Amino acid sequence: MTEPAVDRDHLGVDLTDVALFADGFPHEVFSVLRRQEPVMWHSFPEGLPGPHDEGFWVLSKHEDIQGVSRDPGLFSAHDGPQLSHQPEIAGTMLVNMDGRDHVRQRRLISAGFTPRMVKRLEHQIRRWAESIVDRSLQQGECDFVSEIAYKLPMNMIADVVGIPVEDRDWLFALANDFLQGDAPGRHMSREEHLGIQVEMFEYAQRLGQEKRVNPQDDVWTILSTVEVETDEGERTSLSQIELDMFFLLLVVAGSETTRNAVSHGLVALLDHPDQLERLRREPSALPQAVEEILRWSSPVSYFARRATRDTEIRGVTIARGDRVTMWYPSANRDEEVFDDPFRFDIGRTPNPHVAFGGGGAHFCLGANLARRELGTLLEVLFERTRKIELAGAPSFTPLGIFNPIMLFMRELPVRLS
């Protein structure tokens, strides 16, 4: 790998420059950071629009990211995983809660995913995967991102929530607009972006009211009515704002991360035909292949935390109140943890990737569902196709520094036979 020339002024890195992410995650930059400045202070450029801190710490090493993830008392999630200030939603969503509030909401949400419901969802994943792949095979050539990779997680989320089929295309389009609302070049005002959020909240509220009046056999009915006991012995349920925010988290974050992982996974397999052939020849290798695809794709670029007191990381002083960012794709290429990290190997073991976070209290609640979606879709895709080839180069949309996903694969033209 050719590494860029750097200097000591932030090593010449500007992670707020969307051009840096135009062709995918800049792994060559983070290779330099891991070696030369694994704990780096990054100032925001003067005049950068939007409310934010003066700057943030960039962590690029696997060990440090795990350490921050597993110490929520020292590194608070309250302000959210993004670097922009959003005080109106601080402490209202699973990803920006700490302590007892986080434990309470996680316990409530977990209550919706009973063993029977999880088994039912696994059956639905297979059914959707077969339907989506068969439809794409009839076309012969399609955009893999929009026609396959996006449709499976969105329909599964819609099944989880119990969204009527006739509402799904409208909701999927709305969620996509919301995700890309802050992307450079979209020219969507803050008011328009908030308007989409309100529209999604209003839909979630109508849906919840309908579930309470006419209960259905789905997770959202359970979440709209479930009560659990806290550690203090009190009965508690999800409030309306908590349901709204979890709906937003499911529809936007849950769909986009899986779409990215599936799309990057297919590109990796096509770029490494020996690995693809091995997967076709050895279906039993699929679980390990899923883990390698998750490491390789790392669909979330960073999460942010705020230091609750003065501390040190690798001898560097982190002041109370500083924002600290954990860069997962970099951790997943850490040379001290992964042997030959830029080699795609579906048999890699061990594979302690941090694609779902670095462990601890905020480990992704949907990790097992995402693994199942990715594995089932690949299984069905290779069962039903004889040949898959790229019909064009993948294209990306950078979302900018204030969206922790940072970028997503926009298009991936493929031919299926």
C-alpha cells in the first residue's frame, strides 16, 4: 500500500473533507495514524457549519477503541455517537444513554425479541432473500445496492415493526432522504431535515396506537405494550418518545449498516475469486466468511463519546469534556491484532473485529439479526446464481463528518445469471 506524505500538523489529515471519502474509507490515511499518532487531536476547520465542539480525539488502534467502549463511566454516550450537537435527542435513544437508563431501555427492547419471535424472523429472512434474489435474476442486470442489499434489511425491519406492505416503499424513500439529508451537496435545510424526522415520528405513533388497539404478532406490538421490572423493583415501559427514537434508530441505522456490509461483502468476494470459489465449494465456511465481511466492510465509521473526567490514553492527556472518536474500520485493520489485515480471508481465525462496537454495554443489540441477514442473503445468492459479475464500478456517497456512518455505497451494477 502506498502511504501519503504527511507532516506533524495533524499529519496532514482533515477528516471533515468529504473528498477524502469519495472512493471509500481512506485506509491508507489511518495506517499512518496507527503507526505515527494513534491518539490524535483533530480541530474542526474554522467556519465549518453546524454546532460542534472545537475538535475531537481520533482513536485508530483496536486496543484503545475497546478500552473506551468498555468504560461507559469514563466515556459517556449521552451526547450521542455523532460529532454534531443535538441536545434535543441527548439521552433519549439507546445509543445515547448511560447507566441505569441504558440498562432499563435495553431490557425493555430485548423483551420484544423472544425466542419464538427470533425464530420467526429467521424464517422471514430466508423468505425475503429468496424473493429478492429471484426478482433480480429475472432482470439479469441490476443495481445490487438498491435492488438486493437494501431491500432485505428494510423489509426485515418492516417485519419487526409490523409495517403494512403498502406503506413500505414510501417509508423506505423517506428513510433514505433522512439519511442523506446532511450529505454535502444535498442542499436540504435543517427545517426540511427535521420535517422528515417529524413525519417518521408521527407514523411511528400512529403505528403504535394501532398496535395497542389491534395487537398483532410482531415485535412492535410487544414493545408498545411490554412492561419489565427495574433493579429497584418498579414496573416500567417504553415512553412514546422512546418508541419514536427506537423506530428512527431501527429504520435508518439498522438498514444502512446492513446494506453497506452486504454490498462491500459482494465486492470483496468478486475482487477475490479464490475466496468466492472456496465459499461456493465449502458452504460450511459461511459463518467465518460473514465475520470477515463484517471486519472488511466495517459499515459504521466512528462513534463518539465524551470524557467525564481527565484521563490518559497512551500517555496523551484527555481532558474532562473532550470528545473522543473510535474509528472502527481502522481498528479492524490494526496490524497488531490481525495478521496481514489487508488480506481478505474468509477463513480468518481468530477474528476479533469491532464492526458491532468494541464490546461493553453498547454492543450492538441487532448484531445477531444482522449476521443472519448477511449470511442468509449470501447463501441464497450463491445457491441461485451460476455467475455474478460487476457491470460497472461501485460508487459512493460521502455523508460528512457529522454522520457516524460517514459514507455508503450508492450503486453497484451487477449481472446475474
